[in-house]
Amino acid sequence: MMAMVGLLSPAGFTLGHIILIVLPASIVAILIGAFTMNRIGKELEDDPEFRRRCAQGLILPPPNALGDPAAAATKEGKRSALIFAFGIADIMASGFTGWKPIVVVGGGAMQPLDTTLFIQMVMLATAALIGAACGVPASDIPKSPLLRLGLSAIVMLFGVAWMANTLLAAHGDLIEKTLTEGVH
């Protein structure tokens, strides 16, 4: 939903407009999906194929399925989820027009901070706070598979955007002329 705020805020849509559409649609979709999936298949403990595969060691039972204490949430995990929820709540609150942070721009003019930039700043600050408040060893962060995938995606996206920008800057007139002639 916050991505929609970032995409649609330049067109004048606020979080309130988006919530009016997204919230009812999401509730209806979740209820339909939950009722449908509740009727399909058997419970795992009653499924003979699941039991056979577990007995053969082909699959492992889901963690905490039998009250496994090793799968219980730690206090650090709960704290990190709470910090993340506060970060999301901060972003959602900023989606309302009157609650956006105001910044000084060129010439001393005051204007609301761009939603996309605000989301990036809050999520980065939230990640740093989670790392500091939840005892995450700093040496483990670069080893995280999710961080590696995310950084790879960023490099690829910026690479493609940079390449396209360079191409358009160097050959924009030729591209515009060719497309204009093709349309007329």
C-alpha cells in the first residue's frame, strides 16, 4: 500500500484515497481465499502422503508444529517486529497530507518531503535501529542472503537505469526524430 502512495502521490492521491479502495478489497480477497483454501485438502496430521514422506525423511514437519520450543520467538525477534511495525506506522501516518514532514527547499520555500524519499529514510533508519536494539552482530549483516540479493538487485536496477539514461542523453534527438517520423 505504501508503494501505491509513493506512486500515486504525485497525481494527488493520498493514503486516505488508497485505503478506501485497498482495505475493503483486501478483506474480501483474504476471506474468499481463506474459506476456499480451508475446504481444499486434508489437515497435515490426517494426510497419509505427508505422514509417509515425513517417515521416509523426505520432508521435515513444519517448525513448531508439535510445540517445538526451538521455533518459539525470541525477545529480540519480538522487539524487531515491534520496531518494524512502528516504522510502517510512521510511513502510513506520513501518507496523510497534513502529516507529511515539511522541508526547506531552494530559496527558503517550505514543502512536504517527497513520499518516496521519506519511505527510504524511515526504512533505512528502522533497519539501523533493529540492528542496534536487537543485538544483531554487525559482521552477520553482510553475510545475510537477503542483503546480498537486495544489493544485487539495486546494482542491476541502477545499471539498467544508468545505461538507458546514457543512451537517451547521447542519442535522444535521433530517437525522437525516428519515432516522430514513424508515427506521422
